Amino acid sequence: METGPTYVVGTSLVANEIDGETVVLNLGTGQYHGLNPVAASVWSWIQEPRSLDELTALVVSEFDVDEGRARTDLEALLVDLVERNLAVTDP
């Protein structure tokens, strides 16, 4: 059984791809956030709630990275997304 929070996109956000880059606009703050390809993939996956374990498996399957590195990098990315109100957690 998985433990820990699930992650899902925040509210009042609009995302679009512009010149090959995913850009997210926070309608509440008016701030734009550019996402690199890995972050853009994670963004698309958290349109529905996903656990860290699920996201790690997806990153490993999509990118050339080992599980330990994927998990470490994902944890940092998810903290950043939550701090910027681009994602929220559901314990």
C-alpha cells in the first residue's frame, strides 16, 4: 500500500505549449511559469492525483534515468510546484 500524499495540479491555472515549451499561467497571481520537458510531463500526469511512487515509475519509463535519481529529482520538483501553487497535495 502506498503512503504519503498524492499530487494534483492547483486551481486557477492555465497551461499551453508555446514554441515547444509548456507555460503555465497562474490566473490568481498573473505569473507565468515555464516548464522543462520533464516538468511538463509531470504536469500532464498530475492532471489526476498521483502518488510519488506512481510518478517515479512514469519518469523511469519515459526518461533514461534510474529510479533513485528519478525519485530524488521528482521530490525536488514537486516541492517547487507546490511552493509556486502549481500543484497541491492531498494527504
